Amino acid sequence: MAVLRVRGFGLPDGEPVDLYADGDRWTSDPVPGAELVAEGWILPGLVDAHTHPGAEAPGQPLDAGVLKADLQAHLDSGVTLIRAPGLAGDPPDWFGQAEDSPRAFHAGPWIAQHGQFMDGWGRRPEHADLPAVAAEQAARTGWAKVVIDWKLSDPVVPVDVLREAVRQVHAVGGRLAVHSQHSAGGAVAVEAGVDSIEHGMGLDPALLPRMAAQGTALTPTLAAITGALAQINADPERSKRSWYAPGASAHAGLTAAAVEAGVTVLAGTDTRPHGGIALEIRSLVAAGLSPHTALAAASWSARAYLGLPGLVDGAPADAVVFDADPRTDLSQLDKPQAVIIRGRRRA
């Protein structure tokens, strides 16, 4: 395999970089005969930290063909790393490993309470068994995902159950993500010390300093939430009756406040079609984040949170290259000059 070379200005610091793909790892040591495949503004690959590839509609089973197409859409958008906090089933062995797909972390099928979540998806253990189920999943894949609240009238997972799930997941070296879209669920998640809160709609801003102190990340899936809000608000009567509207209306402000409080904010798209990370980055900017911070949530900060380094010697040989600095021209996100994955340029 030919050795690839990229050079230009590397983010986050914007300093000149000149990197060679030594197999699946970057090196700054020159390699004779290396092929210069891209030159411009270089990010260590984009990250979608909340995506559910592989099923065409809620409740449908995981389909390998759909999964491949979804992962290709991510790569086309410059995403070289995904986290799937919930899948429609256990993925095939090639998931996250294939040469032409992003690297991937996943939490297996969702874990929910009886009578909650999407019919046909997830596991619904008794409360007494939930911590062990989460720990078994995390031991296999590194992550587990618990749906701790659902409809407004539904009971929230008890804090002692969730705290024990955190303890058992951490004991096997894993991390626990939770779905929360109500204030009661957010309070339980923070009290239990989960690793990440997904969506977080309705979260009490007073809890943000504690989240920052204990390392609980927030993946606000902002574009998905505000997009649904726009549909609800199109019907004034529906908006007036909706439990969703108040939390969704405050969600952009909550996201900006989380950054201000020092919470790790991760960019995630949540919905179909896949490959929409640019929209999420723009939504974060519209919420008040600087373009630098919004890009960090979708690149170097998210990679660091997931345990992968950026554009340094020994790091995975992934990158997305743009003609100009995307921090000053967000339209660059729509047209990557090159996407490098595992030391290969995507055709």
C-alpha cells in the first residue's frame, strides 16, 4: 500500500503539520516516495457521538445493507469516528473495523424499563437485574446505554438502581450513557454520576457545574431537537399542548450554558438521514458556541473524550481536509477536499 501524505494547517491549534500514514498510524518522520494526497486545513476526522445506524425506521431490526449505507454516508461527510449509544441489534463483526467505514464505539441494544421506549427495540430487565445487564454489555463493547425516562408520565429509573449500574459498569472498565429528555431524569443521571447524558432536554442548568466536576458529558443532539420543535410550533394548538416545546425551546441556551460551565459537549445527530454532522455543528454555532468550540465538539474534543488522539505521531491515520479554515467558513463542511480513514484516502 502506498504511503499517503497530508500537509497544511492542523486543528485545533492551526499550526503547520506534515504527516505520513505509516500503515494505520500517523508519523511526522518523512517517508521517501510518499504520495501527497491533500493539502489544506486538516482536522483529525469528524466525530458523530450520537448516531444509530443500521435500521430504516424505529423498531425495525438491524440490517447489514442499511448499516453499510449509513456508514458510507458518515464517511462522505468527513466523519471517521462514530459512537452509537444504542443499536437495533448486535452489529456484525466488521462494524467499526472495515476499511471503508468509520471507526466505531457502540453500546449494543438499548436498555429500558418495561412499557417504555420503541416497540421492537432494546432490552427491558427488571430493576434488580439492570445493573448487571448494563455491566455485561459494557464489558463486551465498552459502553452501555440506559433509557432512564421516556414519556412525561412514565416513572424514571430509580437513582439507586442507576447508581449501582454506574458502579458495575465502571468496575468492568466501561462507561454508561443515558437517554434523558425530562428534568427528573436529568437530575437522577447527574446524581448517579453517569458518563454521558444523551439529549438532556429539560436538564436543570444548576446541575451543570456538578456535571463538569464529575466528568459527565452532554450530547445535546441539538439539530434533531430544534428540528422537531419547528414542526410542533408550526401548529400553534399542538405547541400549546406539547410537553416537548418548553424543554426544546430552552435547549440551545442549555447547550451554551453547559459549555460555559466546563461540561464536555459532544456533537451528535441522532436521526436519519446519516451524514448530517455539518448541520449539528451549525446548530451549535447558532446556539452561541464559537465555531472553534462547535468543531471541537465534533472532532478533537470528542476524540479525546472517546480515547483517541488527534494529529500526532502514533495517532490513528484518520483526517478530513478542507480547502479553507472551517472555523471562518462553515460552508467548507459541505465539501471536504479529502477524507482519510485508516491511512487510505476515501475514493
